Amino acid sequence: MNLKEILVGIDGIKAKGELELDITNVDSDSRNIKPNGMFIAIKGYETDGIQYIQNAIDNGAKVIMLQEDVNFKEINIPSDITIIVVSDTRKALAICACNFYNNPSKKFKLIGVTGTKGKTTTTFMIKKILEKQGKKVGLIGTIATYIGDKKLEDSSRTTPESIKLQKIFAKMVEEKVDVVVMEVSSQSLKLNRVFGCDFDIGVFTNFSQEHISKNEHPDMEDYFNSKLKLFEMCKTTFTNADDVYGAKIARIAKTPEITTYGIDNFCHILAKDITITNSYVDFKVKIDGKNERVKTCIPGRFSVYNSLAAICVAMKLGANAEQIKEALVEVRVPGRSELVDNKKELTIMIDYAHTPESLESILQAVKSYTRGKVISVFGCGGDRDHIKRPLMGEVSGRIADYTIITSDNPRTENPEQIVKDIEVGIKKTNGQYTCIVDRKEAIKKAIEMANKNDIVVLAGKGHEPYQEINHVQYPFDERIIVKEIIDKM
């Protein structure tokens, strides 16, 4: 594609060198640059793209894009390389990505789901309903990227970098996808990964303490304002009326159409007559003017909210009551209230809960229907929000009958220190607990102490098949771990 076409829509460009160039690839990762490529040097939290300019040139880059605050005296770029200077390289990367792949998000319906919790389950529910309607659906999120039943790849982050995202969209256009539903993280909004995407629908699930750290959001205000950006980019908004911030979005979002859903407060789409058991929830909701009883086999009150969000989107796109009901009773989501079959017939649940609110939600849910003990096994990720660690300890100590504090993804932190941080909170309660840093040993301990009336909740890792330690992801699939432990007993 011609360089000038790739740069369309970027304001205040300064350029040095030839602009009538045919560019074969665009990327912010120098390792992906090929002959006649354009390298966009982005300053990240840990590394600066300008360090990799020579590597990009060695790989064939003919164009280098830089941010205007770069110290050009420190950079030696050959005279035959075109230099483009912009005010914001992240935003420019997103615009270039859209242009390079011919704006694929304009060629299908695009649904973005944001919020602290419930994004993954809600996107899976939406996908399932729309497929019952006969649509071909793409899904991008925390677990993986799918086109229909075909998994394209597992995900390394909730929302891909803009150049990768537009490439995925282009693939979905090529495969004639009707609708794409995607999780939109606060980081992707803050860092302009989804800038230029043509969102038709935006969904807000809820908002709570999460992602507050030096490499994410400095405070809750920044976190919320980042999420708010989605509702400046879409035509229709669906938001949770029972969430304080969701209600705020209903008041301030500038989208032409805003619909609210909920259980407790006044809203457009209301769930009532709710039943919650250890294997499902069901409730009544008005669909096409008629009260319908809807059931989903993901237990917990939070499943009602996720279902309502999915129902809102489905009705907007023309799904009928039977399609909605059939899909919701069938949908399953890896690592979200996922029960693990085992030959000891113990109730062992894997859940992605990794915040104080999500841990409280899952533990309270299982506490309400479990006849025996609730045994909680959890840790906290390293290099992430430190504030939530004692809070999560306090939550588990208050609700669970027994807690095993362990490791999660320690990343570059000392896992023993993370466990100590959690322990500060649990000591404020009367909850029984022990600390076992090795997660496999912690799971083994929980299984050994459980009987058939108890429930073991393995919280935090959910669908993740790995444990990250010092930048290395080691195989760690809790479904496999549970089977191995029980087989040896």
C-alpha cells in the first residue's frame, strides 16, 4: 500500500524523505518488520521502541515513525530511510493499522464489552445467541480468538495491539463474519489500541477496584475514564443500572441510544423472580413484550447480569426469545465457575476471580448453596495492584470456611512476599487458613481435606494453562493438575 494512503487521518505529520513508497507491512515490533516495511517506535512501560530502530532497518524497514518528543541527537537514521514524526505514535499506529487493512471493522457489526468483571462470560453468551440466530460470529477476548467454533489462537492479552487487532479483523472479513464481539480492556482504550474501530454497540458490565498500578492506571478515576472512551466510539450503549458507574454512564454517555439493564434499580430490561442453585440460575425477563423464563448453567447472581447484557445485544440484533433461551442454557465458558469432573466426585470449581469483588462474589455464591465447607484456594498476581492483596485475604477469611493462600502468577515478584501481603488481610478475620506457596501443593491440600458435601474453589487463574514466573510461562492447567492429584490418591 502507498505510504500516503497509510498515513491518511493522522494530524500534524512532519516528514523527511520519500513519501511515494509502496509499504508491505506496518508494525511496532521490530522483529515483525519485513522488506519495505514501516516501523513505528513506541515508548512502552519497560522498553522504548527507538532502541530497536536499527533492528527494524536491518529487517528491511524503509520508513521509521517517531514521536515528536524524541531526542533526535541520540538517533542515527540513514539518509535513505523516510522519517515520519507525529504527536502520538500509539494513536498513529492505530490509524495506520486501520488504513493498512482497509478499515475492516466497517464491514461487519462490532460489539465491544468493557467492565471489571463479566466481560468474558458476556461475550461468550452474545456469541452463542447470535449463532443460534444463524449469524457467523467472531470473538476476541481474554481466553482466545475464535471464528465460529474455530479457535485461531490463545490470547496473551485481553485486547490485542492495534496492528494485530486490525489484522484479525481483516481475517474475519475474509471469512465473511457477520458480527464480531470483543472484550475491550481499559488498557486498550487508554493506549488507543482500539482507536479507529467502528463500534456499533458498547456494553458496560460493572466497575470495581482493579488494574491500579504503575504500569496500568494510577487511580480509579483514570481507570473509569479509560473505560468511558468506548462509549464515545459506539452508536448504542447497554449499561448496568445496578452499578454506580454503570448508572453514571447512562447519564453521561453521548451515544444516540442508551438502554439499561438490572435487578434492583429502575431499568429498561429487568430480571425478576430469580432462582440460584449450585448448577444454574433462572429468572424472568421481558423479551419482545412477553415475560420469558431464562436459564443459564453458570451459577451465581452475577450470571443474571451477564445474561441480561447478552439479551440486550441479542434483541438489538433481532434474536427472538427461543434463540436466546436455547443459547443461554447451553453456553459454557472456560474458567468461569467451571466445575471439574473427577473420579472422587468432589465439587471442585475453577474460577478466574482475581479481585476482592470477584472473589467475594464467587465465594458468597457457592456459600449459599454448599451443604459442607467452602475451601478457598487463591493467590494474587505479581507486578500488579498491591492494594487488593490484603483485601482479598480479608474477603476469603470472612466468607470461606478454610483458606489456602498460595501463588498465582508471581511474574517478577517474590511469591512468598505476595502471600505475606495477602496474609495481612486474613489475619483481620477469624477465618481458618494456611499458607502454601507452591500452588500445586496448595491444591493437593485442599482436595485431601474435602469431602463430597464441600466445595473447593480454585480462584484466580481460570482458563489460564500456565503460571508466569520471571517472564517464563510454565505449563499449569488446573484441570490437569486436579486429575493428576486425584489419580495418585
